[in-house]
Amino acid sequence: MSTADTSAREAAGRVWLITGASSGFGRAIAEAALAAGDTVVAAARRPEALEGLAATYPDRVVPVALDVTDPARVAAVVAEVLLWYGRIDVLVNNAGRGLVGAVEETTERELRDLMELHFFGPAALTRAVLPHMRSQGSGAIVQMSSMGGRFSFAGVGGYSATKFALEGLTEALALEVAPFGIKVMIVEPGAFRTGFAGGGALLQSATIAAYEETVGPVRATLPSTDGKQPGDPAKAAVAILAALEAKETPLRLPLGNDSADAILGHLDASREEVLTWESVSRGTDFDD
Ligand code: NDP
């Protein structure tokens, strides 16, 4: 199916727009949506990586070129999809990559670039689809965050900052668009077997020797997990589709045993800390 053609098309099932669809979660979610009988606009920086999928489902996959950090392309792609199908039912803001570095090691450029990819790109796509989803009175927006979007640890401050930003924006968004019949879900995976930890995708800041003890192990361990992570992206995709179908779609969906364990531990520790300092917290109001 050529993307040069702007004439209207008939969509089978729901119409999905998935970013970073060339590999990992994006690809798995695309495959699960196709298995469910839906139509997928698969957005990727290298749409040729989707030729195989498009050949398997010639009437239901449209590969499109999209770097989510390019606002003009974001607007153009959403407009194109609406010209073709007249609807977008599910937006999946999935494109992303890892970044390892202590806060002092991470440069301004690295931070800003990742914020473009994980925050401003998804925010632009969200704004672009909302007028349409509002008038349609339905739709769903899925934000691929991370367990690192709930808590952080040494070496992943920059990565977490971008995912925390996305989660903060999305928590408000969910409340704002619920009255329009639009579902919003944040997905928080642990370690999944995708291209994420591979050499080409994972970014590493230049090192400062002083951080060898705290960040060094993360630098060494993360790439060594490539291909051995416990999480299965195909199972994650099935879980995401099921959660979207549920009557009560969760705002946040942790995925993987590692994510569930770590988030529950973090919630317990956060609650304990608030309780420990509760009397101090409550002692700062005016006396009148
Ligand atoms: P992959 O590396 O397999 O896939 C990442 C995808 O994002 C690729 O298709 C890549 O395209 C795309 N991408 C990167 N930069 C851009 C860009 N500027 N514009 C458009 N697409 C881009 O990793 P995952 O599938 O794991 O990553 C998907 C999401 O899951 C990310 O948001 C990541 O943060 C999140 N995540 C992953 C975890 C994991 O363990 N796998 C854990 C927690 C969260 P290209 O091929 O062109 O580089």
C-alpha cells in the first residue's frame, strides 16, 4: 500500500497509529493488533523495515516514515491517516531508547534529545490526534513508559526524567479526556527482549571515573542483558490489548515480574517515608 496515495480507504477493524513500529514492543503491538483483525499505520524512521509485515497483511498495514522528534512530520502523518481512513482509534507512543549515565555525566544535549523523543514527540502526537478522538467520542492513547517512569536508580536519571515527564502529563490527560470517551494508559515494562539494550540502540554518556562504583555496574550489566531479558514482547502486546479492552482500563500497567516487584517495593517504601515524616508534613500550615 503506497503512502503517496491520499484517497480514502476502507479500514478493517480499528485504526492504530504506532510509533517505533520497526522493532521490539512497537512491532509486537502491531502484530497483535493485526491478529485481532485491525488496521495498523506502522510508523518508523526506516519504514522499509516494515516491508515484510506489510507483505503479510497488504490491506491492513501502512508503513509510514516518522521520526517522532520532527513536529512537522508528526502533524503530516496524523493528517494523512485521517485522509485515508477518516479515523484513528488507538495511538501508541512507543518510540524510544535507553540512556545510561550519572546525572553529572549526562550532557545537556543528551537530556534534551531524549526529552524530544520521550516527551515532546508523544505530546505532539497526542495533541494532533485529540481533536479527532474528541469529535469521534472514542479512542485510546497508550504511552510506553517504563518501570523507570515510576522510580529511578543510579545511572538512569536522564532516562527516568523523560519517562516521569511523560507520566505526569499523561496522568492529567487521562482525567481531561475521560469525559470524551477516550481511554489513556501508561505501560511500565521491566526488562523485555527487544532491541533496547543492544549496542546500536542504547546510549551511554561519557564516563567520569568517580561514578565507577555507582553507575559502572549499570553500564556493564544493561548491555549484557541483550537477548536474555525475561520479558516477552509478544505477551506484553497481548496484555496491552486486553487492558485496553477492559471495562476499567488501568491508568498504569506494569509489565513483567521485575516491574511488578520493583514498583510494589517502591510504593511500600514511598508510603513508609511519608508516614515517617507525616507529623513534619502536617506541621507547616498557618496556625489560624
Ligand atoms: P527497540 O529498540 O526494539 O525499539 C525502539 C523503537 O523506537 C525502534 O523502532 C526505533 O526505531 C524507534 N525509535 C527510536 N528513536 C526514534 C525516533 N526519533 N523516531 C521514531 N522512532 C524512533 O526497543 P523497545 O521496543 O524496547 O522500546 C520501545 C519502548 O519501550 C521505548 O519507549 C522504551 O523506552 C520502552 N521500554 C523498553 C524496555 C525494555 O526492556 N525493552 C523497558 C521499559 C521501557 P529505529 O529502528 O529507527 O531506531
